[in-house]
Amino acid sequence: MKKKKMIISQETMDVDFVRKVEALSGTSVRRCFQCGKCSAGCPMATFMEHPPNRVVRLLQLGQWQRILAGRSIWYCASCETCSTRCPNKVHLASIMDALRKLSWDAEGASKESYVQLANKLFLQNIRTYGRQYEMRLAAVFNVKSGQFLKDLMLGPKLLAKGKLKMFHSKNKNMSEIEKIFSRIEAMRKNGEAL
Amino acid sequence: MSRIGVFICHCGENISRTVDVERVAAEVGKMPGVSFSTDYKYMCSDPGQNLLKNAIQEQKLTHIVVAACSPRMHEKTFRKAVEAAGLNPYLCEMANIREHCSWVHENKEEATVKATEIVGMMVERVKKNRVLPTITVPVTKRSLVIGGGIAGIQAALDIADCGHEVVLVEREPSIGGHMAQLSETFPTLDCSQCIMTPKMVDVANHPKIKLYTYSEIELVEGYIGNFQVTIKKKARSVDEDRCTGCGVCMTKCPQKKIPNKFDQNIGMRTAIYVPFPQAVPNTPVIDRDNCTWYKTGKCGVCQKVCGPGAVDFEQQDQLVVEPVGAIVVATGFDLYTIDEKPKGSPIKGYGEFGHGKIPDVIDGMTFERLASASGPTGGKILRPSDGKEPKQIVFIQCIGSRAREKGISYCSKVCCMYTAKHTMLYHHKVHDGQAYVFFMDARTPGKSYDEFWRRSIEEEEAVYIRGMVSRLYQKGDKIVVMGSDIAVGVQVEIEADMVVLATAIQPQKGAELLAQKLGISYDKYNFYSEAHAKLRPVECATAGIYLAGACQGPKDIPETVSQASAAAAKVMTLFSKDQLEREPIVARVKESGCVGCFACKKVCAYGAVEEKEIRDRQGNLIKTVAFVNPGVCAGCGTCQATCPSKSVELDGYTDEQVIAMIEAL
Amino acid sequence: MQPTKQNTFEPKIIAFVCTWCTYAGADLAGTSRMQYPSNVRVLKFPCTGRIDPVFILKAFQQGADGVLVSGCHPGDCHYIAGNFHARRRFAVFRKLLEFVGVDLNRLQFSWVSAAEGGKWVEVVTDLTEKVRSMGPMTEFKELAMEEQWSGAINTPELQEAYNSI
Amino acid sequence: MEKPLNYSYYPGCSLHASAGEYDLSTRELFKALNIQLTEIPDWFCCGATPAHNVDELLSLSLCAKNLELADQIEGDVAVACAACFSRLKTAQHVLGESAVKRKQVEKALDAPLKLDGNVKHLLEILAKDFGLERLAAAVNKPLTGLKVACYYGCLLTRPTDVPNLDCVEAPTIMEKVIEAVGATTVPWTHRMECCGANFTLSRPGVVIQLTGAVLDSAKAAGADCIMVGCPLCHGNLDIRQKEIEGVYNVQYGLPVFYLTQLVGLSVGLGSDKLGMDAMIVNPTPLLREKNLL
């Protein structure tokens, strides 16, 4: 892929975006001094086009579009190795959470659709049933992602071992969960939360 | 009745451009107590000063106000002139009508009114000024140097060579400090011991240096020019006067497997030992924790074989008091401990590097001992685990340094250079080996330093990888290094035979306790604080105490030596006079009012407040009051503002003077 | 101080400063030829630690409309910790002053270092303008008046009246 | 007789589905040890990784809601799943630090927050509350000769200062528990490396690579089996083991036990009460070989 030249100016240094990330993650972006320890220990770095330290670097330069367009943030496993070992108290795992949230808000910014789809279905499940039902999650994921045959061989075995439940019931207090979801939506609409 | 003389300066046009000086002189002339007032073009010039001197004599003036520039500029000048005319210099005050008036206002009317008021204020103040005699304190021309590393040695030699006696106190059994442990030194690669040991011998042989090794500072009393220092001489169990240093005791001692701290615990020593062969003094010490005689009451071999009968199992710790006039603190540094979290310390270690668990993960100082010709391996680079020569060696920089998370934010300054040196030493000793360095930034400011670093890469073939290491783990007899190269943007994995961690420099353990004994301040890391970061870098805020070397902050050898010589020069400046003169702006206690609550003592940052007993003629105690030692008092006046009974006064800034000024407004 | 223009209130500001930081900072403002209102009168102390709260009361009593106390930044004290003691002392004193009825907006504490000529100008200008908008400080003057009626009689007016008899 | 221990129990979604044996063995083991577990009524999903990944506020709200539900029951909160444990602890930590976020969550729940409950992973209860000595005393069938690789995964100890379960880089709590019941532990290199976690659904290729490395390391260290405290790790190590063997053309044959299964075995519970038959990699040959069945 041809890499576009980075034009930097006061306008491109999107301070607002960085501030949003800092508010959501509760950690400083500027503090990172690019030692690369996060990338050294990241189990997922080999799957990312931008290693973790470069995600922060791009953010420092305000080049968030480059981050959101890529798959890197969606390949973070949230294992917190980076946050744990950062010599400089940069909570990178939280920055990743914040970036995914902002990418989610920007709808369709990223190429990585499978992980996003899985997340979306997971949250839908919570809203509908209160708990997670893996069978349903997997089945719907396969249908929606068009991978009808994915993990086909695992299914019968898991069923036989009682690991996939065909039927599930809703929580009795489902209305409470719905209220939480809708209150959060309302807060966002009113600008009371990011 | 005071006869005050007021002199208004034009400062060329600097003042007179915006202040109507003649009007000010006229207005002020009408003020009560003012018997002479005039204005002049340049008060600070010779004719100006003569005008002042003549007026004092002719007009029989008792107090002087010079309205001119800031007192920070010319107060000394005018006070000197006043003194020359026979008045006490502290009866002269300056009114600042330049920096605080003519230069900051444009409206001539406003500025003139303000100038008149400023002068009026000072007139009221000067009326209350008292004659203050200059304070003199005698100077004991002996110096204490704490710490026998290169900093302490250099300072001691410089002071002693100047003819003044020096008391040098070292905690360990031998002087030499960390520099004696090093193999070769950057950027010239000369052998550390070759340049160090002659200096150590000079110290031992110097007639003006009194050496206390295996000793610690117990108590410091007194003040600049007049300290009383109590030194604890720990029991050596060997009589220093009798011991000839033959070393037979050490060859016969049956306890031979005690890890030697000097060799970073990779070499072994006996229970009766000198830390290294070139030790000064060459008198052994018995390590009582590991000696069979002390543990079981049996053995005593060393005593039996000692010809001069120097071994003394009964020896006790001894306290010695030494009077000195100045103190040089040169306690140096300690290395950051990677794998432990000292109790109560905010500093954290690194679990991810397995230091202490993986035997071939070592720190930089251990590498120095391996590379040292007099070290436990005779200068061969061999792994501690199996004694094999490592063919792939990884160095990791910034361990502890620049790691806010671990509790240290600063750069340790020397690691970039010593790591570059390590790669060179390694390449010289293991020709078919390869050195890799993980680093963030290479910080190499210093004469021939950057060239040295570049040489390690370009000529000595070290591979530098910009990026840090996340984790080390043992895999077979290799150590897997999980790193990254941020320039390329990929993860890097190296299977190394040995890993060297460039650990941070920290102050000596217990540095804060010594500081409390000395009454000097220290920062949050326990490095000692200098009086001024730029202009007084070797002096403590506490008068008479000076700093040398890494106890003040991370430093390399050249810098340490420079600072040590600078501290010595400061000591010599102090010793150049028999009496110490100082400004008499000090606090005094009115004993009649003092109730002995000692609130003043609590707020005094200099420990200048002492307790004084007042007795009647029969010797019965009437009360205990505060006493401010004028030699120690720095004149901040915090005690005065704190005193609930208003019984302590700062000369030159008394309540009377201040209230007079406020009332003049 | 006399008002320079009729009917305009010119506040009287007294500044208590330490000699090492703020006094030097004010000197720097001078050498840099910065301009600020001429309402301030500076009293120099070795350290803010020397400044007794009584001086502040005294200043208000003597007709000051605003008081500024300024010293070295925390941690930069020339005398190691004098400004910390001052800070602690004034934290308590503010409460007392508030209790007595002084509007705390008239009393300003700040840190101005020897390098901050600009900050000195800013602090002085801000305080002057603030106090100007608040009008004269009358509380103590009124109290003083009451005191005079109860005994001490030496106002210029009375003096004049006395002289004319 | 010591006071019986009481806990409110948060099993988490997996334990009601794919990790049924973890739930079963936990209940049976705690019953055997006379530790009272009361399941939190109508608990919700904690949101797991997907929620905090894209919507921290939702994640915090769900956790706060669950803590509120747990508050009705006496005792600390016992959590089996490492991910749920991490989420609940993180929520407590974040809401304790940020007043802004606390306010937002209060608003989302429309109730004052009840965050004080002590959240504990089963390991903590066994090792600290119940105690290793009592645990050793409860053993009827010591796991002598069984070489166990303890797998911590990511979320039990990370990040520093949040779970506060054990040392963040060199934890020993799992080893201590399993050694107390007689097993031998092996030192190995990948006990804290990530297994790929929830990529099992969206990007199974990732899991195959990462879990493969973990299995490799355990095998190389000479372990007979792996012990875990997280249903997600279990899923990856156990369910995908066969697939990984196929991809890399290796044989691991490493049964993956939940900690409660192994401890349960040592106190004498039968394999039916431990859900051994639900494991994909059959543990029977190993347990027979070691005379544990």
C-alpha cells in the first residue's frame, strides 16, 4: 500500500479528538515517550498494521483517521499487558477502548467488520436476554458474517458435551436492563456523556 | 532625636524623566525628623557618594535614606559609604523609586506622588533602625568529608593539599567506593583501578588526612565554622595499629563461601576479609554475622595465626568526637534494585525481567565485575549460571530510570555511556560474540561521548535497537528477549545467552537519615538539594555544608571530580579567614517575654533555635527559653511571625519597623 | 494617596513581598519597562514566613483597600520552607478575616518568582482593577471612626477646629 | 468450629452454558468445604470484553448493577470467571477514581451506587479466606504425581493495582492452591501470555496461533495437564486443542481442568460431580494413570 504523506498543521492536530480520548480513557496521551515496550509485549502486535506504540504516536499527531481506518484497534485483545508494563503510566488498554468507542460512533470507519459484528451481537444479546447465550451468539454471527460453515465441526461435539444450550430464558428483571440501555442513550443524546 | 538625611537620585534621566525629583526632595524635607534632603544626578558615582559622606559629617546626620534604584542593586554601595563616614551601615536604607516607580509608570504626577510616599515610608522605617554590629564567628579550619568514593577522595585530597586537616569517614571497610568496582571507564577506556588506587594510597599516606573506615556519622551538632561531629567506629575485630596487612588470617579462615558484596555477590570471600586486594586500609574486618567464632564460640583460627596478635574478638563500637569547620557530603549512589520493592519506598521493581530468578539476567555493575581484570572471573565474560562464554548478549537500557510507573522519573545520565562501553568491552573479550542494545534514546552529551557511542556501533559492531523489552524468560539455557523495534514497527525476539540491565542510579540507602542528622534538605528521591541549581551547585542551603558527587544527582566520574574540587574550593574559601563575618540580619529572643513554647524551634528550617536554661543566683532553674544561635540563623524571620508571645525579633525587620512603614502610608 | 482625578476612586494597595522572589520579580518588571497601575506600595521582607497576619490587619486599618502577599513558588523558598509556613498560616488567617467581615477578594496571595516580571504586573493590575470595582474598604475606617468618638481625637478636621479656637 | 464462610455467587454467563462443569464443580467443591454460596438472583451479564471495548459507560453500568444486586446477599462476592472478576474489579476501581464517571453511572442506574462489596475470585477464597492449611487438611485423595501447569491468562492479575489478587508479573496463588492439595506444579514460560480470548468467535485464526504457543510451552515444560480459572481460556485451550493439533501437526493431549475440578478431585468428589465428562480433551486416561479415578 502506498503511504500518504502526513501533512501536519494546527488544523490536523485534532486536539478535541485527543481530549475525548483522554476523557474516556482517563489517561494521558502526551505522556507516552515511545519506548515501544507495549508493542514488545503485545500478543496481538503481529496482527496489527500499526503496532500499539504507533497507535499512540498517530494519536499524538492527531492522525486519528489513520488509526480508525485500520484494523489495529479491533485486534487488541484487552489483555492489559501494555498497561501493566508501561514504564510511564500510560493506560494503553483504556486508550484502545476509547478509540473503539469513537470508531463505533463514527460508524463504519474501520475495515474490520467481524470483530465489530461480534461485539454488536454480544451487546444486543445482553439487551434482549440480560445474559449471554453462546449458541445463539455463534449462530447469528455465522449467519450475519456469511461464514455458515465456520466451526461447523465443533458444534455437534459441544452439543453432545452439554456446552451449547439450545434453549434459554430471559431474566425476570429484564425491564431494568432495558432502562439502563435507554438511559445511557438518552444521556448521550443530551450530551451528558461521551 | 534623629537627624535624617534623604538623597534623591536622578539616575541620569532614568528617574527624573518621570519623577519630579526636586519636588520629592522638597516634600520629604518637610517630613518630621528629616533634617537634610537633596537630589543629585548620580548618587552611586564617586561625587554622589562623597556628597553623602560630606553631608553626614557636616549635617551630623544620624540616619540615611537613599532614594534611587533597587536595594538589590546598590544597597551594599551606600551602606559602605555610610560606614566610611562613621555611621553604622544598617542605619542606611534605600527607597526604590526606579524599578518600582519611574520605570513602570508614565504619568509624571502619579509617579511623583508615589515616589514621595515610598521615600516617606522609608523615612519612617529608618527612624526605627538600630545599630547592628557585624556578627563574627570563629572558624575551625578542619574539614569533614563523608564518603570515601572518588568524590570524597578528591575533595579530601584537595583540601588536605591546601594544608588543612581533613577527617574522611567511610562506611565500608575500604575507601574506593563504586569507582573501585568498575572495570574500565568511558570515554577513554582506561582501567578504573589503575587511576583510582594511586589516589586511595595518597589518601592513606597524607599527613593531613585522618581516615575513619568502617565508620558512620552518628551525630552532627553546631554550625558553620564550628561543627562537632560524633563518629561511630564500628568494631572491626582487628586492631588497626597492630595489623600488618599480611593476609594470613584470610588464607586460613575456614569460612570461604560468603558472597562478596564488592563483587556483586558473584565472587566469594572469607569471614575475615578485605573487600578487594587493593583495599585502603589494608586491614581486614571480621564479618560477625558469618564468622564461626561469633556464631558458635569456636574456631578462632585467625587469632591463632595472627603474628602481631591484632585479632580482637572483644572489640566494641567506639564513638569519637571531631571538631570541624566545614562538611563535604559525598555519599554517592546506590544501584536501583530490580527485583524487590524496598519496604516503605515508592519505588517498584520489574517482575517481567525475572531478575533474581534467571541467573544470567544481571545488572550493569555485575557486568563491570565480570569485565574487571581483578574480578571473580579474572576479566573473562562468563555466565554466572554455567560459566560459559555468552555468544549473544543483550543489553537493556533505562531500567528504573525514566519510569514513572516504577517511581523514578529522572534520567540516570550515565547508563547510555556505560552500556556503550559494555558493548565494547564485550566485543574486545568475546570476538565471535554479538551485542544487542535495546534503548529509547541515546543520551551522550559530554566531551568525546557521542563519538564513543558511535564507535561502539560503527567499529565495535554493537547492534542498537530502538525499542524496549516487554519480558524475559528462560527457555532451555537461553533467555528469550521479547522486544520491539519501533523504527521498523515489528516485534523482535532474541534468544540471548546473557542479559544485562542498565539499572538506575539512586541515592545511597539511608541518605535521608544522614540528611536529617546534617540538617540539609533533599528531594523526593532523597538526592541532596543544592542551594541554587545554577549559581550555588555545590553548596547546601545550610551554611558550611557542601555537596560532591552523585549524592546530589546522577553524575559520571569527570563531573563528580569537578564537583568535588569545587566543593573543596568552597571549603578553602571558608578557611581563608580566621573569623567568619556575616550580615547581622538574625533573630533575637527577648528572654523576658519568652514562655518556652518553642513554636519557633519547630518552624526553623536551620535548627538555629536552641533551648537555654535561665537560673537564679542559687542555680535554681527559673525557666527554659529559646535562644537563636546567630551563627546558624539565616534571617528568614519565620520564627518571629510564629511566636505567640512576640518574643523573638528579626533585626532589620522588627515589628516596629514594619508597622512604622504601614502607618506612613 | 490622593486621588489623581476628582470623583474617581483610586484604591490603595499594599504588597508584602519576599526579597528573593517577588521583590526581584518586581525589579525585573521595572528593568523590562513594563507598565502597571501606580496604586501599589511594596514592603520588602526577607521571606513570606516573616509576614505576620497582624501586618495585613494593620494595613487594612491604615486604609489599604487591597493587600497582596507574594513570595517564592512552593518548593523554591530561599529559606527552605518559609513560604510553606506562610501558606499554612494564611490559610487559617483567611478564615479569621472572613469572620471579622473583610471581603476576602481584597486579599490576594500569589507566587511570583524572580523571573516572572510579567506575572507581577498581571497580579498587581488584576488586584488593582478588582479592588477598584469593589470600591473603597470602609469597614475598618468606620470602626476607627467609632473609636475616635469614644476618645482618641486627632482627626485633621478636629485639629483644624481646635486650632481655630 | 469456625464460623462458616458465606458468599454471594456470581457465576457469569459462561458457567451457565459452555462452562457448566466449572459451575457444577464450584458448587460441589464449596459444599464439600462447607462454604456457603448463594447465587445472586437475576444477575446480568457483566458486559465482558465487548462492552468495555466499545462502550465503557455501559460496561461500568452493568457491573455496578450487578454489584447492587449482590449487595442484597450477605458476604463477599465470589466470582468464578476471570473476565467477570476483572470487569467487576475494574468497575470498582474506575468508579472510585473518577467522579465524572461515577455520576454518569448513577444516572444510568437511576440509583445510588453500592460499590463496597468485596469482589473475590474463587482462588482468593480458597487460598486466603478458607486458607491453604485447611484446604490441605480437607484432602482425601492427594493429587500426588500430577504435574500441573497453572495458567493465569491475562485478567486474573492485570493491570497493576486493580485486581490485587497477587503479584502482577510473578503470581503464585494458583501454584500454592494446587500444591496444597498434593499436586506438583511445573515452571513454564507462557502462564501469563494471552490465549486470544474472545477472538474465538470473530477471528479464530488468532486464537489458534496464540493458544498454540501456550500449549507448546506447557507441553515443553513437561506438564500432564493445564489448570485454569477462566472459562474463556478453558474454551480456547480445551475446545480448540484438537483443531490446533491439526493445524500445526502436533500432539498435545493436555486435559484442561478448572481449578475447582482438580481441588474437588483431591477432596474426594466423584468425576460426575465435577463434570469431567464435559471436557473435550478426555482426562480419564491421565487420571487413571495417576490413580486418581
